[in-house]
Amino acid sequence: MAKKHFHITNEFIDQESGKTILAGTIFETDEDRVERLRAADVIGREATKPEIDAAKKAAEAEPDGGKDAGNA
């Protein structure tokens, strides 16, 4: 199943991980979950490759090496 990356528009608790996903981050999900996340109004537009790369680079610069990127 192909993974996609989306801009998070509203904070939510991920049902699969139990982690809080913060608004303003980029979230990776599979195509099966996209419809549910859109219906819950928590994802916006799909992220571009440069946006994904920039988010990964910023997360790696964090003290924890990006292990908690996008999570509260």
C-alpha cells in the first residue's frame, strides 16, 4: 500500500499509535486512512516532496533526532 504525506490542519490523536499529532506538521499515512482523516477534518493538502524533505531535515535537527516529529 502506498504511503502519502499530508499537512495536518487540526490536532488529533492517531488511533494507530495513540500519539497526539500536532497541527502544522506533516503526517504519513496509507491510502486507506485518507478518507477517514479527511472526514475528521484533520488533514489538508498532500505534501510535496520538497516539503517532506524539509520536514525530515528539520526533525533530524531536533535534540531527539526527530523521533517524536509532529507528536506532542
